[in-house]
Amino acid sequence: MIDNRKKLAIANFKMTLNMSFEIEKWMETFQKATERLELDKSEIVLCPQSALLSYFVEKINKSGVTFGTQNCFWESKGAFTGENSPVLTKSLGGKYVILGHSERRAYFGETNESINLKIKAALKASLKPVLCIGESGKEKKSDETMYVITKQFNECLAEISLAKMEEIILCYEPVWAISANNPDHLPDSNEVMEVKLLIKKLVMKSYGERVANKVRILYGGSVKGDNVEEVCVSAGMDGALIGGASLLPYDLVKVVKALNN
Ligand code: PGA
């Protein structure tokens, strides 16, 4: 219960930390940066590449730090060369899985329908899905943000029961604001809050007020220590999905501290 109200700082390392010296350096810096960090009001979720998950779980032992992956397949086992089973993520010590990220949609052909299957498979494996939804720059310009988010919400969460919905974390991530897409500005706190209210209303409509008050809604897109106050805290978000800045443990800690307050 209380756990569900903790703020979440989810590190999406994407396809980085590829050389062992980079991994060791990151880990060493993370240990130092988090030495005195109290994680009673928040949780740091580290999502490295799947092949690194068990190494992270083994090496990082700090209360309040948990783990996840950046994708999973919609089947739990079988002849699916190259895919990652949600069951494996769970059995290696993962707790979360990021699903529906815009990079997966853009480069790997993921659709709301395939994301829906993945959410169901993740839930079946007792993982908590972190569902990313958000509009592209083009959609924003043509004023389709609310339409796109409503459609993604309804289709990605089709046939998800009330009890299962409580396990899901929603992340508003405007595609144009992701650092890899070189944004020239970020949404201000009012814009983020407006989408948060829409998402909350959608949860309320399908699952009722109790669930709507429980489900955490995060923001993602170029979050770092210097802007977390504006895009997350002032906007009343329950946490952040952090890409680029998660590679800098001291900046990650700055984000966590801001979320804590
Ligand atoms: P960013 O990435 O923080 O580097 O913008 C966030 C994400 O894509 O999840």
C-alpha cells in the first residue's frame, strides 16, 4: 500500500554501458553518490540492458534500489530466437519492465496491440509494467495530444482488469521531449499537469476513483537535476523516467532528492 505511493525514479539506460570498464565506473560512482541517500520516500529502479540485469542485481545492494528491463516478449517461453522472457526478468530479480517506449515503437514496429500483449505477459510473470505513452512533435503541433494519449491508453490497456491495473505504472513521455530527439524546449509544468489530469481521468473512467488515486503517473523526457522541479515536482508527478541523466549517478541522485521533497 505505502509502497505504491513512493516516488519512482526509473533509470532507462537504453543501449549504453556496453564496455565492462564503463559498467564498473558507473557502479562505483553510483555507490558513492547514493552512500548517504535515504530512500524511504522513493525508489530507484535501474533498467539496464537485459544481459546486464543479473550483474546489477548481484552488485548493487541498497534498500530502495530495485531493477527492471526495457522490454520483454509477449510469450513466456519457447522458440522465439533473440527475445527476452518476462519470466527470466522476474527470476533474475527484476521487478519492473518498461513497455511501449517510443523507440521500440519507432524502430521495432511495436503497436498498441503488441504492447497490450506484452503488458499481459509481464503481469502474468508478476512484473510491474511501466507503460510509456506520449505524442510525437507532429501530433503536438496538430493539437492531437489528448487524442493520441487516450487512444494509446485504451488500446494498450485493453482487457486489463481492475486488480491488475494497480500493478501498472503510467509514464507520460512526449516523444519530442526525449533528449535523443534534441528538443529545443521541454513542456512546462502546466502542460505536463494537464496530461497527468487527462491520464488520471482515463484511469478513473475505466477503473474508478480508488485505482485512479493509487496508480502512479510519471513524466519522462530529458529529466535531469536542473529541470526536475519544473517538469515533475511542480507538475505533481509521482516520479520520472530518466534516460541520459541516469548515466550520471550524481545527477540521478539530484533528481531523486527533488522527488523526495
Ligand atoms: P531522456 O530519455 O531522459 O534521455 O530524454 C528518456 C527516455 O527515453 O525514456
